[in-house]
Amino acid sequence: MKHILIIGVLLLVSINGYCYDWRHVPGKKVYTDLDEALNAKEKVYNLQLYLKEIDFNKLKQIGKLDSLQFLSLSECFLKNLPDEIFKLPNLRTLILNDNEFTKIPAGIKYCKRLEYFTIHHCELTALPKEIGELSHLETLLIGDNKLSSLPAEIGKLKSLIEISLQGNQIEYLPNQIGELKSLKILSIPFNGLKALPETIGLLGNLETLEIQSNNIKILPSEIGNLISLRHLHAFGNDLTSIPASMGQLILLNDLFLNGNKISHFPDELSNLKNLMWLGLGSDSLSQFPAFIKGLSNLVSLEIRNSNIEKIPDFICGLTNLQELKLSRNKITTLPDFICELTNLQELDLSNNKITTLPGFICILTNLQKLDLSDNKITTLPDCIGQLEFLSVLYLMDNNIEKLPLELFELKNLEQLSLTNNPISTIPDPIKNLENLKWLGIRETKIPVERVVEIKKLLPENCEVRFETEEDSSMRLH
């Protein structure tokens, strides 16, 4: 999961324009003022204008900077683009994010050396067909616009490695998308995408396919031809089934199908031996899919928002599992074989129907986060103190009346939520939780006087969330 978060942060940073230094011509000055650049006696290679209201006629003079390779005009309140920008003979990087124009001039075809083009969060309604003439273009980022389609000429971008189209209104991709033989990243989440073309299977070098949060009902069987695919994110669609050919994606590292309507998965998916992160979950799912049994390298398994009542015994064979997230199901008991998952670091069983937390949970000594909130648990096992690496423990919305003293042996505990439990006090040994940063005790039976005493026992920087029955204005949502 850490890998996924890191990748997401890097993508977000690059899209928002905070991390383009790597595109600068190295060893050359980065000009941040247009007048200074126009009057410079030396050649200008890098021009980065940000949050500057630029006179359009003055911007037309940019054509004088014939050595310019990097140009960024992010958030410059531009409604039109002068043709002179597209006549810069050496331009390799063009960043036009967060402006107000609705179209890209046909003159874009003259940017023959352009490699990196991002025009994120503008008002674009269409791409000109001339964009297909950018034979050196490697990266095209045009997210958060108003595109409803792509021109067929997109297939001419033979050097294209990454295309990002998130947050548009695209319902269908042109068949010519399959001609992008160099493409490694295709990202088109948060559109109105209804289907993928069969030609998607021609993208033999594709490594990342992001199609989440669309309206896709079926995946073409040709998706199984994506032999280089490592990341497939298709959650939040209307999928009811998965093609068996996906079992051919043997390099797949992470697969997210949460939030669809899939009730059955083909056994061929057990061939995905390199799969490390798997996310499933839908109202239609009532049991663990059998193919999971063969995924011996799985590190993270998430099956949320389903109707699963029982954890199968084959899960104990997933000995590399570090994260198990089964929130919002109908699980009533925790089976003893779960203690064989000794590498488990995060266990999320929130929003289930568990009544008892068995003592064998304490064998999972590598646990760092344990979420048991919104169950029917009445007691905690005395051995809870053996979870020496536990830093987060969520117990809110249960029926716990008393805490075992061993709980206060958790020296690494940073967050503890006891909200909405019938607890009447917390004993003084809570002072042993020297690293505690957050304590939630809202909607408990602990009197105000005792809360004041508890605060004095805790580290100075620990935040305590508390309310009396008369004061619901601070209730945690």
C-alpha cells in the first residue's frame, strides 16, 4: 500500500505543477519574468511563468526566444494562446495547466520536437487532429477538461509513452488507441467511459491501465493480451464479470476491482502469481473467491462492502500477507487459523458483527494497526499487551465496558479510539502510553472530572476527543 500511495502522490504533484524541475534544461537559468527573458542577452532555454497575468501582445513576442526548450504558463489566466508559442523550433516541454482556453490551436503541429505536453484543468472541449503530428511526443497530460472524445489521429503518436485523461467526459476511445505501440501508461479515470475498444489488446508495452470510476460494464477478452501489464485499476465501474483471459496477465502486480457488481471470478486468475495488491468487493459478493488461494505473493487483500460471513481456511496459506481489510461485511467470528498470518501489519474488521475478540489475535505480534470499530465486542483479551508494535487501535462503536490493564503496555500506541462504548473510566496506567497522540472517548460514560485527570496523565501533545451527553456539538463524524 505504501507503494501505491507514493505513486499517487508523485502523479498528483506533477499534475499540479509543483514538480517540473526535472524537465528544465540542466545547467541553464530558469527565467520567471517574461520581460527579463525577452531582454536577456544570452540564449533563454527555460521560462517558467506562474500565477502571472500576462499581456497577450507581449506574450506574442515569445517567438523571439528561438532557443527555448522549457515553457510553463500555469495559472496565467490565459483565454487564448498566441500562434508564436507553437513556432518555437526547439520547444520540448510545454505546460499550460490551469488556464481558461477552450481549444488548442492547429498550429500545435509545428512543435515537431515537443516531448512533454500538459494542459491540465483548463476548459478544453476537443483536441485538434493536428496533435497527431507531434512525432516526438512522449507524455500527454490533459486531465480535468471537458473532452468528450479523442481524434483518430491520436494513433499517430508513435513515441507516446503516457497519456492521462482523467476527469473528462469521454465515453469511448477510438480504435486507433491500439496503434500506440510505445504506450506504457493509459489513465482515463473519472470519465463516462462505457467500454474499451478491442484494439486495447494491441498495446503490448502497456504497464499501467487506470479506468476506475467510469461506467464500464464489460472488459474485452483482448485485455488478456496486455502481457506487460503490471497495474490494473478498474474499481468503481459497472462490471458484472471478468474475462478468463485476464489470467494471462502474469506480470500483474496490483489489481483493484472494488465497487463493481462482480459475484464470480474465473479460476484462471489464480495464475497471477506476481499479484501483491488485490482489491475486491461488491454487494454481489458473498464469499471469498477461490482464485485467491493461489496468490502466494499477495501482500495486501481488501474485500470491503460485501456480504461475506466467513473467512475461509485457505487464507492461512497467504503467509506474505501484510494487510487484510474486510470492513463492511457480515463476519461474526474470527477463525483461529488467522493467527498463521504472522506477517500481518494491518487488520481491518470494522463494520462487521464480531462479538468476541479471541486471545489468539495476540499471536499476530507484527500488527501495527487494528481496526475493530462498529462491531459487538464486549471485552478485550488480557494478552493484548503482546502486540508491541501496535500504533493504531480503533474500538469505537462496540459494547466494551472495561479495559484490561495489559492494554497500557502498548508502548508504541499513538491512536486509541474508545468512542461510543459504555466505558465508565480509564485507569491510571494509561500514563504508560508515552507515545499516545490521539485518544477518542466521546459518547462514553466517563465523567468530566475523570477526563480532566486522564488528560494530566497523558503526554502533553496528546489530543483528547471527549464530549458530555449534553454537549453533542463536538461529535466525531
